Amino acid sequence: MSKIRVAVVGYGTIGSRLADGVAVQDDMELVGVADVAPNLSLRALQEIGAPFKVFFVDEEKKDKFAAAGVQLAGSLDDLLSQVDVALDATPGGVGARMKDLYSKHNVKAIFQGGEKDDIADVFFHGYANYENGIGKDFLKLTSCNTTGLVRAVDALDRVVGVEKVAITIIRRVADPGDTHRGLVDVLQVEKVPNHQCVDLMKIMPHVQATGLLVHTPVTHGHIINLLATPKEPIGVEEVISIFKQHPRIRVVKISDGFDSNAAFFQYARHLGAKRADMYEIGVWEECVGLSGNDVMFAIYIPQEAVVIPETIDGIRACVPMQTDRLEAVGLTNKYLRMQARA
Ligand code: NAD
């Protein structure tokens, strides 16, 4: 029997692994893989010598593959015209839209767990109901958990018979790199300059600013590291003193126990602040330093409460309630019980 020709449609988490799996079957030929975009898996595939042919799905996005250095062997139609079976590994719900195309090419298709059960003739598991899939045009695989679950229960069932099962699933929330599911065990970077620097220049046009932003899976505040170039040299002690005199900056010491972002949150709890809100930004005294004449320091931003004082200042300005800046912010500070600690 000649080799069965297989296509993988959707070269993501599952598709890239399906392709590897098919490629090592002696009685199958992986004709190629198709995707809508030159994702990281496809870029890596090129870098290791393009072992599989790549086909595009969308004519309009074809140029993106060339721009990413991913060589194309043709379109999805070209691929489907050369295969017997398509393994659909597109995101849940997309496979349903692809089904007509598979039918048009007279290609059998196997869908993954994210599709609805009615997409296929058979809800399939290789060990538990192989016979049901024989000769069928469309199969749908069980999800990852169900696949393992059925595998184990079937193993027992075939030997001793199983009357009932009750299960508890402790489910991983995302695959590595799944930033679309939220930040889970990942640090997500943004392009330079981050919008905060651009915004700073809108408020203070005389200061040049640029910067990098890395999203972290943390909820108790941001930390901004700054390197500021002063117009004239300034010492570390003077910098600390300037910050201490600012009513909306709280200067703390690592040696006192403020060794993290969460320490500020904890401290606000001990102060009895409502919701542990903190209006001030924080500065760690031991984190102020010099690089030549440039001043290096880090600020803690309690993101939930930090804009409250400046917003109240805004009320004072827009009415206007005060026309003098220091009078206005001073009143805001007074009513919010914020004061310099120098
Ligand atoms: P994924 O997002 O990692 O990969 C999907 C790929 O399909 C992406 O590269 C995307 O660009 C591509 N794609 C999107 N639309 C396309 C189209 N029209 N044509 C071709 N390619 C297209 O998704 P995944 O995690 O691999 O999930 C695929 C299927 O496998 C889903 O049904 C999912 O429920 C199921 N599944 C996932 C896991 C898992 O752990 N991730 C486990 C078992 C089953």
C-alpha cells in the first residue's frame, strides 16, 4: 500500500506536534502544513532547515510569510489537492468553517477537541472506540484531559469492567506562551517607547524620555526603574532629600523590611488604610544611585490608588477652585492626610 498523504492545518501547539508525529510514521507522508500566519513555530521550522513544506491559507496574508523568511510551497487548496487526510488543528470553532473545504477536496478530516461534537461522524478515541471510526469521513478527537481519562478508564474497563467513575481535574490554565489567556507564567514585552514615556513628554515636553515595558503576572503594583540625566550634577543624599520632602512620595528602606512591591501593600494594611490603598508612590532609599552624573532609582506605583490625588487636583483646577498650584495640591494633600516625612 502506498503511503497515506497527510496535511496538518494549523501549525500551533497541537499542529506542530501532529506534524512531527506524522513525519515519523513509515506508512504516512506529511505533505505539508498550513497556517494563516508565520507564527513562531513556523519561523523556527525555517531556522532548522524547513523539514516540512508550508502552505498559506489566506492570499491576502501571503506576503507576511515572505517577510518572516518562511518559504511557501503553495496555498491550502494546493495542499489539500495532494492529500488523503487533513488533521485540523486550528483553534476551536475554526475547524467548523474549514469542513466544507475538506469536503470539496474529498479529503477526510480529523478535528480536535475544541470543535463541537456534531462536526464529525464519530467522536473518536483510538483505544476505546476505534471500530466506530473505520471508514468514516470526519472524526473528532477527545480533548487532552478526556483523551487521558478515557485511556486510563478503558484500560481498566477492558480487563475488569468499570461500573462508574468520579473524577477531579486540576487543569492547567494556559499553554506556555499563551498570552491571549492572560499573563500566566510569562513576561510579555512591548515595543519601545512605552506609552508612559510618550505621555510624560506630552506633559513635560522639555524632558526627553524613552523606555521599555515588561508585563509581569503580579497584581500588587508596578515598579519603574529610572535613569535620569540631571542638568547639573546632584548627589544621592540630595536626591533622597528631594523625594522625602514631596508629600506624595514615601521614601522607605530595604533594611526596615520594605524589600518588595508587596511590602508596601502589607504596610498599608497595617496602617488600616481602606482596601490597603496607598496614594503615594514609593522610593527605596538604598535603590538610589549614580551612573556618572545620571541618577538611578526605582519607584513603586500602587496602581489602584495613585491617580486619586492628581484627579482631585483636577477638580480644583477645572472649576477653578484654586489658581495657585501649590495651594491646590496642598489642600488635596491635607484632606487626603498626605504629608512630607523629611
Ligand atoms: P493554537 O492556537 O496553538 O494553534 C492554532 C493554529 O491554527 C495557530 O497557529 C493559528 O495561526 C492557526 N490557524 C488559525 N486559523 C486558521 C485557519 N483558518 N487555517 C489554518 N490555520 C489556522 O491552538 P491549539 O492549542 O493547538 O489548539 C488546536 C486544537 O487542539 C483546538 O481544537 C484545541 O481545543 C485542541 N487541543 C488543544 C490542546 C492544548 O493543550 N493546547 C490539547 C488538546 C486539544
